[in-house]
Amino acid sequence: MLIFDGHLDLAMNAIEWNRDLTRPLAEVRRREQGMTDKRDRGRNVLTFPEMRRGGVGVCIATQIARYVAPDNPLPGWNSPEIAWAVTQGQLAWYRAMEQAGQLVQIVDRQGLNRIVELWKHDPPPDAPIGYILSLEGADSILTPAHLEQSYADGLRAVGPAHYGPGRYSPGTAADGGLTPAGRELLREMRRLGIVLDATHLTDQAFWEALELFDGPVWASHNNCRTLVPDGRQFSDEQIRALIDRDAVIGVAFDAWMMHPGWIRGQTTPEEAKLNIAQILLHIDHICQLAGNARHCGIGSDLDGGYGREQSPQDLESIADLQRLTSLLAERGYPPEDVEAILHGNWVRRLNEIWA
């Protein structure tokens, strides 16, 4: 079955991790043997061949570059201008992948439905993977004119926050609400028709954003706070608010978001006995809050700064997401709901937004 993945950091993996995603998974891992600059070296799970093998034919793919002020201990770039330049390098990589026939950018419903139909009907082995461009953390947007330029380049969704303090909004592990610039950003997003990705917003910024922004909203990669207590997850009240806005929430496969009590860098998938099936608890919870399966999708975030050391122990590659087809069916989801969760909800919502 076609899988639509709502969150993949493809360009970050290529540019910052120096991974050639066009190559076989084993080759990419082999080239990283002995490297220690990133804790997931040699443990990645994503390449284009693996996406094709698993039917992951459409995704929301990111640009990402965090600005860090002098007092910010997080890794990042030392000026917004540098962050902007990094995102433009990532854009250049997406363009190179388009020219090579690996990717095709999706900017409207016609392009979306064309690539969906290709992948739903026995695609060729080298079929291009469709991607919708999103910006994770808005620090790199220098001015409203830069946002308009990005929209012209195909940007269709923006998450104002990521981790820590931000120019437009604080994010995960920080506190506070939208900055004045963040409010202006949301108004400009609304004018251009850019989707608000609520992922990573602090609780205060989340509620402020939903009050101020009356355009389309989704959560590309977010799990449930009731099951994994942490500010990174959404509370039931937040999930219900997103459901009221007809949002899709993509469940993420980062182990610390799936398993309560996970300590990053210490807990192992084997110790936690963490398997892919555990994500069904988060899917179930969202569907129960909604009373239907219309608001849950996949937003795996695989190789989003982590690899197999922080993934379910039975997930060897992104192709293993295809196991959700049988896991959902075994749990009692009818075929139409399985299809909705694996791709239909993202496709439906984008068709509505771009109508």
C-alpha cells in the first residue's frame, strides 16, 4: 500500500550528514563505519531505494536550519543569514534530486494526485518520490519577503518552532509564547496560503497560534502526551483542538516519543522491548479522541537526527513501515481506515487545502 510520510528530513541528511540517499542502505552505512561525529553514524534507515521498496512514494520533506543566539547552548547557526543560506543549499539539493529523476516537487493538487495515482498503480522500480516542501523551525526566514520567495520556490508548510528559543516562537524544552515577529509570520503565512505545522510549539504558543491563525493547520510528527508524558507530545485538549480544525496528526517513530521513560543516549530498543506495534497505541488514542480515523497519519521522522539506536528494534529500514498495513488490520481497523492512516488522510486534506 502507498505510504505518505508526513515528515522526513531528507535534505538535512544529505547536506549535514553527507549521505547519498540515492545509494543502497548498506553502502551508506558502510561509508559511515568508524565515524563518531554523529551518534547515529552507520545506523541510518532511510535511502531512496528503501523508500521505494516500502512504498513510501509521497512525503512532506523539510528544510531546517536553527539560529542560535550567543547564550543558546543548542547546536545551530550563528546568524539568521547563515541559517537562510543553509536552507538555500538544502533547496539546491532538492532541485538536483529533481533533475536526477529521484524526486518530484508537489505544489498543487494536480501534481499531488498525479504522483499518488502513479504510486497506487504498480509504479516502475525507479519511480520518482513526490515531496511537499516544509520548513521546520522558521528562524531562517529573514523577512516576509524571504517567506514569499520561499513560497515561490515551493514551500507549502511552516513550523514556526523547533527546539529551544526561536526568533518566531520558542519550541520543545522552552517556555513562552509567540514573539511579535511570530505573529507577523503567521499573518504572512495566511496571506500566502501556507499551512501551519503546529509540531514543536510550546503549549502557550500553540494556543496563541490557533487563535491568531485561521488557515489550514496540521501536526507533521507528534505523539500523545497521555501515553508519553512530555511537553514534546500533545495533550488530549490540543489533539481535540487540532481535530476541530480538521488537522492530520502524523505519528512519529522516534523511540523517546513512543515509549514512556526513555532516556536518550542511554535506553536501548532492546531494553525497552520497543517494537513498531507500539505506535498503534498512539494511533488508537488519536482515533478514539476523534471518534474516527480521519485525523491520524504517518509522520515518521526517521533519520531525523537519530537512527536504529533510537528506533523500534524491529525497524531495520523505512521500508518496514509497510508492516503497519497488517498490524492495523490485525488490530481491527477496516481496509478503508488502514488506507486513510497510511496515506489517504494526508492526500484528502491537501486536496481540500489546495482546492
